[in-house]
Amino acid sequence: MNYKHLRNEDIRKIENFRNFKTQTKKIISFFVCVFSIVLFALVGFFYFYNYIDYDKNIKTTGTKTAIEEKYDNTENKNLNHLEENQEEQKIIESKKKDEINSYDFKNWNEKAPEELKIINHFNSLEDFEPKLKIVAGKKINALMAKDLENMIESARKQDIKICISSGYRTYEEQKKIYESAVFQELIHGAENQEEAEKKALFKNAKPAHSEHNIGLAVDFEPPENNETKETMLAWILKHAEEFGFIQRYKDKWANITHTNDKPLHFRYVGIKNAQKINKFGKSLEEYVIKNQNLY
Ligand SMILES: [Zn+2]
């Protein structure tokens, strides 16, 4: 800069101002530098502290962090709780088992759809009058007529002939069959009436306690010899559920159904229920109890 035209005093002022500017710049640079160092140190310390903390967690818990440990503890608590529940469930199940074979389905039968009403040794449906239809020469509950017809037709297309020996039975017919069964027991070794009745009850239901009473059961029969019977039964066992039928009585359920093995007696429960019951693999009574929240 050319100072020749300025006075000495002015030149000094300018010099002072320039010095002041240089000093200020230095001070600002110093503070920026210090601030950066402090900031850098703080960030470094923060990460280092976290690293120590993480390391400490690993040391205290072996291989897991505190969070993982906490999660595991919660899970263990849940597992313990689950085990307790399962234990409780087992007790309830065994208690139920004792109760099922004499379980009163009265309330259930009042609200249940026709195809799921329970009729057995302990539960009668005396006043029930089904709407009837004739299929394959036998009276049956109209509710299952269509499915039964379809089933017989479907079997016929595969050269399997299915006949029905019994469908709906009136109270009088049931009474006759039951009395005849008791008589048979008496002539085949039962010591007295009581014993004969007890034995007969596992083969034939008391009047109004039979599924034939509501017309939702059929006893299938083969048209000719035993060989046909096996072929027919094999086909029925494979396909019955597609038409809403289940094999109702097996020896393994006798403590619940109070009826011995009856391979040719099938009960109509509707297609969806039949499939579910077969998948469930237990008796109709147990299926109803499990799925309809009776307990
Ligand atoms: Zn039957």
C-alpha cells in the first residue's frame, strides 16, 4: 500500500489495526484448535468406555451380553411357566378322561347342530324326531341323504357295491334289538339278567341311546361274500370322510363310547367335521369336548 500521501499518525493507526487483526486471527485459531482436540478426546473416550462396558458384560456372563442374558432369563421364566402349564394340563386331561365316559352332553345337545349331537350310553335323545328320507331302500335322516347317495354312487363308479343293512330305527325297533341282544347273552352264558344287560350294552344301545334313533348312522353291508366285505370296508374307510362319515366305534374308545368295535357302523357328522375328527384321531365325544369348549 502506498502511505506517502498519509500522515504519520494515520499510518500508525493503520499499522495498529493490522496488528489487531493478526492477533485476533491467532486467538480464534487457538480456540478452534483446542475445541477440536477436546471434541476428539471426548468422542474417543465415549467409544473406549463402551468397549470396556461390552467387554465387562462378556466377562460376567461367559459368552453373552447383558441384554442377551436378560432375554434368556425371560425365556427361561416363560419355559418354566409353560412346563407348569403342561403339568396342569396333564392333570386336567386325566381328570377329563374319567369324566368323559359319563359326561352329560345334555346342554351341548340342546345347542349343537344335528350332525354333532351326542347320543350314547349316557346320553339319550328320546324326543328327537328326524326328518326322514329313503336311500338305498332304508330310511335315514334327510340331512345326510345327499352325501350318502353321492358316496354309494362314487363307490359304484369304482366297482364297489355298498349296501345298507340299517339306517333309522324307531324306538320300538331299538327296544326289540336290545331285548334280543340281552336274550342272546342269557343263552350264551350270562349268569343273570343284570350280567346279560351289562354285556349286551357294549354291543347294542338301549332304546333312545342309539345313533340309529336320530337316523344319522348307517350300518353298511356287503352284497355278497366276505371278500367283498373287505374290499367294501377298505373303500369306505378310505373315502367315508369325503362324504361326511366317520367310523364311530373302535375297541380302543370303548371306555368312552361304551360300545365295542363296530367296523360297519358309520356316523354322519358332515364333511368338514369328518375330516377334522379323523385327523384328530379320537372319538366323537372327545372331539366335541375339545373343540366346543365344554369345559
Ligand atoms: Zn349301527
